[in-house]
Amino acid sequence: MITKQELLMGRDKTNATEYSQEISDNLDKLLVALNKFRAAFGKPMTTSSGWRPPSINANVPGAAKKSNHMLGLACDFKDIDGSLDAFCATNLKLLESCGLYLEDPKSTPGWCHLQCVPPKSGKRIFQP
């Protein structure tokens, strides 16, 4: 089971002024979706980047200026061998039933980005 503490990565304490009730509520929504997905995936998933306050997001190379990580609506998982991305790409109905969207694996080597809000394109697998 993925926990809220895993998504917070201690940043709710080190960046307390940037952590709000809205972000907490968003993380709760994200956790429901991620844990439903995780149960179907059946393997451990290791968070590499959960909630990112704007002060941290600004220093992440290649991070979107309006990243859903800052709102508590997205999470990255370690995916060194690409197996998580591959599972997602071949199980789009599962992603849909969980309410998750996948950033195109070609754009995320070594990690898998999942978010619980649709991208501008509305596509289940989207380009950043």
C-alpha cells in the first residue's frame, strides 16, 4: 500500500508554509487511485517524486512550471527497467478505472509518472 507519507517525502514538515488543506485533500484523492492501481499491478511501487512544493519544483530539471506534483495530483515511481510503464501502456482500461493518466514513457526514462487529473489533451497517455 502506498502511503501519504511516501507521497509527502517529509516535505509537509520542511516546507510547511507551502502545504495546504487543498494539497492534503488532493493527495488523499491521488492515493485512492494509486492504491487501486497498485493492487492490480501486484508489485511494489517506489515513489521517486511525490508532492513537490513550488520551491522544490523550480529546481527540478525539466519540471513543468505548472506541475501537478505541486498540487498533490501526481506522483513519479522508480521504473528502471520500464516494466511499470509497459504495464500501464498495455492496461489502459485499468488506468481509466482508477482515474489515472500516464505521461508518455518515452518522456520518462527510469520513472513512471501517474496523475489523477486529465491532461489538456484528455488522452490517457499524454505528452508533457
